[in-house]
Amino acid sequence: MEMETVSVASMIGMGVSMLLSMGIPVGMLIYGKVKKDAKVSSFLIGAGTFFVFALVLEQMLHMVVLGTAPNLQNNIWMYGLYGAAAAAVFEETGRLVAMKFIMKKHLDFKNGFMYGVGHGGIEAIFIGGMSGISNLVTSVMINSGTLQKSLEVLDDATKEATLQQISALWTSDSYLFYISGIERAFAICLQIGLSILVYLSVKKGKWGCLALAYVFHFAVDFVAVVSAKYINVILVQVIIMVFAIAVLLLARALAKKYPEEGNI
């Protein structure tokens, strides 16, 4: 495989997605603190809970399951069911544990909202922000010829494997790099909506809301994984967008039904 240059449009898309993925969480953190007077610690608890439950515990499960059943990924339906169930169980259980035990003394609407910003925000930073930075740096190295020189010292097999890994940077349509940031923005909306549902279950005793959080989380992840195999990526993102907005609006409506002192 020959290395090609990365288009300017693709690099701009990487930059836009990186800024959205990192800027939206920071902006919402400031909004939550200044406008809602929510605690920054709630943001940090949300971020920490996502890290522990999604990036550590869930990944440990994936290592075991996919290590013992490597062919699971070849069946998109079974893989979608497994992946969506794992994400829902770990993230929503983490939310429940954090709100019931760690945030117990200051759990209210505004801090449930801030928790969601932290949970979704750190996800956006890790997935969209860090990957955006990595892609941009790699693209600059490709276009400047620096990476080509670095690969010359490698053996043919390693060089080919490396090229295969980074080939999406010049083979993918430019618009795909913009979609990444938009997806992260709506994912944060979804995480806020799910956090409000769990807040209502813990604070107001509306345990049906907890069940909804598990179901909605599973549903959106399952649909995202399976639909990506059969329909255009833009349509997949539209589905995620509609789902995220619907969950957020439902959570907001339920919060108004059982009011405390604030709304989104």
C-alpha cells in the first residue's frame, strides 16, 4: 500500500470535531457552574465514573469475552446485542452507584445534570478529542513526509500493517471527519438525559426511570452498531441524533413532573 496525502478538507474536519468534542464539555461545565450553581465535583464524579466503569471494568469484560469468543464480532447481531448490553449495564450501574452513594448528600437536579455533563464530556474528550489530536498529528506527519521517512526503517510486514491502520486518513470521505464531532455533541445530550433519569430514580424513588435508562442506553447502542452495517453513516447519525434528543426531552419532561428547583 502506498501512502497518500491527507486532504485539507479532511484535516479541517478533524480539527472541527476535536474542538467540538473538547469545547462542548468545557462550555457546559462553565454553564452548569455559573448559571446553575452546580458543583464541579459532580462533573468530576461523572467523568471518574465513566472512566472506571466504561474504560476499565467494561474493557476487562470485553477482553475476557472477545478473547474466549473471537468469532462473536463476525455476527453483527450477536455482537450488537452483547456490546449494547455491556455498555448499558456498566454505565447505568456506574451512574446508579455514583448518585446513590457518592453524590448522596448533594444530589439534586442541577448536579444530576452536571454529572451527565461530566460522564458524556469525558467520553467525548477521550473518543473525539484525543483521536482528533492523534489524527491531526499523524496527517501533518504524512503530508510533510516525516512519517514516510520514519517507516523506512521498519520491515515490510510492520510497515504494511502501519499503513493499513492509518489508511483511513486519506481513503475516507472528508465529511466523515466532521460527523465525528457532531456525533459526540449528541452523545453528550444522551448522557445528560440518561443521568437525569437515574437522578429521578435515586432522588425521587421513580425506579421506572432507572429501567428506562438501561433500556434506552441498550437500544441506542444496539441500533448504532447494527444499522451501521446496513445503512449510510449519515442516516445512522440522524437516528442517534433523534434518539438522543428524544431521551433528553423525555427526561426533562419527567423532571418537570417531579420538580425540584431547576430545568435544563
